[in-house]
Amino acid sequence: MSDHGESDDNSSDSSYSKVDFYEVMNEVPENYRSKVDELNQILQDENPDINRLRKLAISDGGLVISLVRSEAWKLLLNLSSTNEQLHSLEIIKDHPEYHQVDMDVRRCLKRFPPGISYEKIGILQKELKAIILSVIKENPALKYYQGYHDVAVTFLIEVGQKEAYSIMKHLSLHHLKLFLKPTMEETSYLLLHVFPLIEKLNPELEEFIEKSGIGTIFALPWLVSWFSHSLDQHSKVVRLFDYFLASPEDIILYVIAQLIYSRRDEVLNTECDMACVHMVLSKIPENLNFEIILDKATKMRKEYKLSDFKDEVDRRVKLEAKLLKDQRDENAKRKKDKKFAAQEQPVFNKAFRYVPIWIRPRMRFGLLFFGFSLGAGLWAVFKSNNN
């Protein structure tokens, strides 16, 4: 298997023990070779040390290579190899979510490894649709969301279809379950915890962001796709997946807070305006050092628990609800005033709105000419009568 998880056949599900591990060691950076060697020893052990594996996945560089991930990701989730059969495309084509999934899968071409053939991409796209819709079909309570396919394609590329299906099925009932609900209400509530976390890091930054009115919408793709939708480099995406799979489920909120904090100078030096702040924050720089961010996020979670901010988050929910109500009331008032003003317009003005735009200037000129002509005629009659 290559570093992108591509194999010669349609499925990259191969047994770890059958692969000559040391064939890929030459591709491993020098500073990670001892780590990869230790990872190999853990994976070859009949009773692998999961705690040690978890620490290595969280630490600098993560699991380093695809060959390790193909086995380690399953161990981190306590999944055994399975021969579960996915539903065929003929069966899932009738699923209500099929067309949305199909469109999203067609749009995610940038997620596939560079240099891969169009034929192979076509095969992977079919496999990806089968993974997503098989999970949704098996669990009718789950509702597909945009960004889910970005998570699924990452696992497909790294470990192949069958293992990716097993992982996505598990994550959909645990890590991603909240995002797969019929509404995003609970997801929005969860994301609001980012504000008090930022406030702990830098009160000035939190106040600035809140004042800009940007809210948390810019960070929603980060949360629901584990950053895979927002990052172009596959190596960075899988590094983050190592970290998320080995960490508590809520760790991503601390990562988001630390990421925003790491860009505090850029944010505070921009105009305190929704569009300006969104432009800065929504685009993640390619050279951003995630290792520092992940390390700080791990330490921060030990210091602060999300439950510590419940009252603050509830306050923000009420405030946002009030602002939304005020905005709706204002829009309704404007609409009513506009309707009233329209009713007060002369009948001619109302009728004039239905005249094609290209005719209106000619009508104005014609009416003006007609007015002058009528006035001149009346003046001539008046003058004649006086004489």
C-alpha cells in the first residue's frame, strides 16, 4: 500500500502481518523511524498495548504512515476485522439521500491522491457512495450531512472500502452521531463552547470576534468534517485523524479554539467586521503548525472541561435567540412598511411597475411630450377665447 492508501486492486484491505513492514522504512523520515519501529512492535504483538498506541498517535507526527494506520485505527476504536457486506449501488440508488450523496462525491475530486487515473477515481467514487449509503441505510435515524463524505473518503483512501465502512459505521454511532441528527441544533450548541475556551486564552480576542458578529458558522466545516474539507494536504488530514481517533471525542473543540488563538494577531489587526473576520478565519494557512496546536489542545482539555462552561453557553444561546427574534421582527416590520407604502402609491405608479424596463424611458419621454403639447393647446384655446 502506498502512503495514500492506493492499492493495485479495487480494495486495499490487506493483512498487516503479510506485508513486509521494513520495505517502507526507507520512505519514513529519519526523525520518525524509531517511532515507526515501536509502532510496528505494538501492532505485531498478540496483546497490543493500546494505551501506548494511543499516546504515540497523539504525539508529534501521529502514526506517520498508511501501513501503520491500516491496523492502528481499528485498534484505537476497538474494532476487529470484519467481512461485513456493503449494499450494492443497485439497492441504494433508491435511497432518498442518494442524489445529494452522488453530487457531493462528484465534487470531492481534490481529495484523491495526485496522479491517480480517472478510471481508479471512478472506482473509488462508487466505493465511497456505497460506504456512505450503506451506513445510512443500516441506521435509518441517521441523516446525511455535507462534510460526512470528506471524512469517509479519507478512510477509503487510507484503508480501503471494507475497513473504511467498518470505521464509518462505528464513528456514525459515536464521534459523528450528533452531526447526523435531523437538525443541526445540538451541533450548533456544541460549537458555542469554542467562545468561552477562546476567552480563557485571550479575552480581547474573544470580545473582538463576538463584536464582529461572525458567530461560529466559519468553524462548522472544521467540526463536522474533522478539518478534512478545509485542508488540501492529505498528510495533514490523516495526521489530524490519528489525533482525533486517539483522543476524547470533544477534543476537536479545543483544537478549534487553539487554532483561532494561534491566529490572534491576524484577527485583531483586521477590521472588526463580519466579512473581514470571516475572510481571515475561514481560510487555514498551508504552513500552519498543527503539532503545536494539538499539543496545546491536549493540555488545555486537562485544565478546562466543557461542563465548566454550561451556564455561559446557555446564556449565549438565549442571547442568539433574542437577536434572531429581533431580526425577524425588524424584517417583518420592514416588509409591512414596504407593503403599506406600495398601497399608498398612485394607481399609475403601481401600473408603471408592470411596464417592461426597456419601454419605461420612452414612456416618460412620450408623456412629457404629451404634457407639453396639451398645455400648449389649452393655452392657445384660452388665448383665442379672450380675443
